[in-house]
Amino acid sequence: MIDHILGRPSVQFRKIQVFLVVSFWSVYLLRGNKNGPPIIRRLSRRLSKTFTPWQTVVLTLLYLYLCRNFAKILDLESPEPMANLYTRAYFRATWVTTALDAGFWTAMKIKTKWIRDIASMVFTAHYLLAAEQADEKVRKVRGMLTVEHLRISWNKTTTPYLGFLTRLMRPKLARYPPRAIRIPRPAESSYKEPINAWLYFDGPLSALKNHTKVVLDFPGGGFVAMSPRHHDDKLLAWCGRTGLPVLSVDYKKAPENPYPYSLNECYDVYHTLMVTHGRCIGLSGTTAPKVVITGDSAGGNFATGVVLMILQSAGTDPQRVQGQESLPVPEGLILIYPGLDMNIGNWMSDDQMALIQDQRTRKTNRSVLRRKSEDYYKLTPMTPRPSAHNSDDEGEEPAQPPQRQFDEGNFMGTDVMTTSPLKLPTTKEARSSVVHQTATSIPKILKTRLAMSSMISYFNDRILTPEMMRAMIILYIGQHNRPDFSTDYLLSPILAPEALLANFPKTYFLTGDRDPLVDDTVIFAGRLRQSKRNQFQQRKELGLLDAKEEFDERDHVEVALLPGISHGFMQFVSLMPEAWKYVFRCARWMEEIFDSSEPGDSPVATRDPSVNRQRSDDGAHRRHHNCAPTDSSGDEDNPLMMSSSNEIANASRHSRRGRGKRVRHDDHRRGSVVSLASETDLLGKRMTGLAGGLMGMSETS
């Protein structure tokens, strides 16, 4: 209370308050009457005739408990935002993970490691019983996150005691443990140090020579934490179920190695794997291996970015000039709750909603559309909802014209593709509308054109919150980079040009429908379908395909949205056993991808005309990476030097600049950022405060 009176919330003030309260009562117990004040003594004498000391203690505690929960008894409690949001199994798992986060964050300041490890488990046990205190602890910490908080939270599964419990609860998945290896850089790379990785293979190393198929995994961890060993559950399950070698990259983390260093590491691993024909991991090397790329969360961003770099290199690689073949495209791509958009927004555009509301995918996206419509019903609980019959009819009968009503099929109240401007009613029309609505006994169904993004809709998610996304993005980009969030598709693959998406391999998506990143999945999947369909129509019009052939989107994209599940369910399969079936579903997808590929018929990145225009006349001097090394961005005013969809025409001019040479885009900066004349730049001060807090530094320092 003292911090509220002083008007300055502070942990130090609360500490002083606790010290004062404890000191006052300690002195009173030592110096005052042992039976209390006169009124208490008289009350004590009367109660002692009726209640025993034990009953008195129990009644006192019961009274205090009732005082703390009187609002619940009288139905005055505030609404529960988590009610019916998750499945029972997922919510129970988040209950344990929240207690673990609260316990480990409470003990993180203890310097002695063995004491800290024991205290973390003791505090976790306390927070398992005091679940509401755990929620409050986690909420406050997430409001002032640092990179250490993120790493302690996500790396805790490898601590001694928790790691022992995790291994104890894990079923026998593979006979052989993972092996640590180092992948050399390709000769064309801008970097020289080898890349760390872990090889998961259920067999002796000598048996690798008999394999020509590899699963290349990029593990998630918010760009700042988690190695492949924190993903042992799924990686051991995949190698044990499929019998294939699974190579998981232990890329370097931000903020020590900001964007695009980690992305270039992942690309270099794939490049070396193809150039050496797999000899770098123990394969025979007679033929180039077939590869399926997987990635979850931040790893899904890397997996998609690597495929884009491979496709982009088909028209820019100097080896093409010398007559050599470009890198083959992976056989398939499996993305598990990927983060594909670094530009967090509040509202979805009409184009994005058109992708989700497509008649062909409405059944798949039904839960996403329903949740978006419910955002408005939460604000207006008295508004009547359309019947489920009407919603289902529209979703199952695409031949009918769109309904002008608020439902999960068209909850925006109008056609999302209309180009007519919004007509505002006149004063007379508005008044007559109010009179008409007042006279009508049946209230109208709410109509609106707004569609809230999943990141904002699920802002109170128990695993991934906007504060955490903000922290991860700031740490990943780094202090010296200023990318263009509207065009940089290697940072936000959701922005990739259609020319590259049309050449994507078959892609599988696995995401919970309550995930704050679910929009990334449905929008990117929609863009892939759209690009593949347009390419199919163009080839059909050119006579390259049979006129009777029909487009089947399942040959290119498959999306699995899991009801009642949010982010990170692959990380706590021990707490949520039903998640094992999703792990094994990914293993089946891997087998399907490899079974569908003909031996020796590995797809090669086709050179689309729009992509080929990116190649300069002086291709021999082009960089190996599509992203500039991070050490070339020494000045914070220098944006990343990379190709984007709006810069294809100027790519040849930019490619002649030497590696590491800074290019100043003053005109672009003046057009995108408005700086204040004062030294206390509003934007600069705001971002400095955010970045300094993430790194554990005060704003004044």
C-alpha cells in the first residue's frame, strides 16, 4: 500500500512495508502484554470457554480465507478470461509450466548454482499449490522481461533435477543418444567458423552410409534460447519412428548474434549438406540426399527463410553463370506453429481476410473465423448471435451468394474484396436509424468490418504474450539493424513475393487454433495456395497441362489446426501426453514426403523470369548469402542490405557494392521515420528504454 500512497510502484517500497509490519508486531510481542490489548483479552476469555485453541486457530484461518474469497461466494468475481479457451489437457500443462516459470524466476538471483537449482524446484512446488500467485508472478515478470528471463524460462528443462524428471517421464524412443557434430561452412560463405549441430540417429554411425534421406530441423526458442537438446522429445521420436537421420542445428542466438547471422547459419548447413552430398554428417556421398526441412516457432521462421534463400539463389547464384547446377529445393517443408510475421499489428487487412475466408478452406479455418467473430460478442454480450445452422450452411454451400450477416463465414458484415469507399450516413439517416432501432423489439445483429489479429486477440495467452514477442523481435533484430518490416521477406516470410512462393515444395502446417501466431499459419498457407493456383492456371493457359486437369491444393499445402491448443505444445509432451500423437503425425508427414518423391528426381529451384531479373551482370562478385553479415551493419542508421520484392529492379546496382561497405539511404529514412528536433527523440527514447530493459540495463545507463 505504501507505494500507492507515494504514487511510485516500487519493489523497494514493498520491501520496506513488509519490514515495518514485521518489526512492529515483533516489538509488540516482545514488549507488550502477552494476552493482547484489553478488548482482545476480554474476548479471549469468553471464547476460551467455548472453543479450544485448535478450533480458534482453524476458525481464524477460515475467516481469513473467506475474507479473501468473499467476491467468489457472492458472485462478484471478475470474469475468467481463460474460461473455455483451452482444452483441459493443455490448460493443466500450462498450469505446471507457469509454476515452473514462477519458481525458476524467483530463484534466479541466487548466485550459488546448486542452491539455485534446489530452490527453483522448492519454489515451483509452492507455486503449484498457489496457482494464482504464480500467475501474478509471471504477469509481473513478463512486463519487465530481460533476455535472462527468457533463457531461464526456456532452458530450464536441462537443469539437473527437472532434466532428470523429464528423462524419467519420456518413453523409450531410440536406442542411441544424440551426437554433437560440427558442420563446416561452404567455400562461398562469408563466415568461416563451423556450425554446431546435433545428429539424432537410431543406429551406429556406420549405418549412415546406407541412407540418402535426411530430416533437417531448425529448433525454436524465440531466437534467443534453446538448443536441440531442449527438443529431445520430438527429435528422438522422429528418428526412432522413421529410422532416418535427423540433423538439428544449434545456431547461435541473439542478441549476441543478431539477424541475419542465425539465418545464414541455417542456410550454410543446407548448402554444405547438398554440396558434400551428405558426407559432412557421415553419408556415403554418392548422391545428393533428399531433405525435408522442419522448424517450430522461431525455427519455422528460419526454415521458411532458408527455402526462400534457396529459391532466390536460383537466379542469383554465380555458379549458374559458370554452368553449374544450383541448390536443389527440399522435398518438403513442415512448419510447427511458425512465427512468420515480425510486424505485429492489431487489425487484419481485407487481403488477409480474403485468404482466410476462401470458400475452399473455410472448413479448415472455421475455428479461426469463429474466434474472430467472438471478439465482438465479448464486447457486446447482449447482442444476439446468428444460429449455428446459418453459419454451417454458408460454410458448406459455397455456391450460394455471400450472406450480409455477422457469422463465422462472413463476420465483417460485407464483402471483404469490395473496393467501394465506406459511405458515412447523413445526420437525417442516422436519426431515423436510431428511431427505427428503438421501436423494434428485436435487436439487430452486430456488423463490423474489423478483424482483429490473433496476436492481439490472444494477448493474455499463458505461453506467448505480446510482451514476449516484442522482446524477442527487438533482441533478434539487434541494435544496429533497421529493416523494412513491410518488405523484408527474409525477416517476415509472410511477405515473400508470389514468384518465389509458386516454386515452394509441399508444405505442412501444424498449429493450435488458439495460438497467437495462428494468423501467420493461415495467411501464409493461403498465399501458398494462391500462388500455386495462379501458376497452375498460367501453365494451363499456355498448354503445358491437360485442359481437363484440376488443381488440387492438397498436393501443395496441408494445414492442421488443433482445437483448444495454443503455442509450444511440442515442448511439454510429458505434461500433455496427447501431444505425442502430433509428434508422430509430423513423422508420418516426413514419410509421406519421401515416399512421394521419385528416386533421382529431386526438384531444382526453377528460374522464374521475375526472379532471374535479380541477377546482375557481374554475378561472380555477388555475395553467397542473401542477407548481409551482421558485422557490416555497424551504424544504426544503416538498414539491412538485402533484396526485397520492391527492390528487384535495383538489385544489380546494389550487388556491385563491396561486402561490408555501408550504404546510406537517407531519403528512405527521412520518409519512414520522423525525428524530433530535440535531443530527447521520442522514438529513440522509447526504443532505448525497451532495449535497455531487455538487456538488464537501466534507462539512465
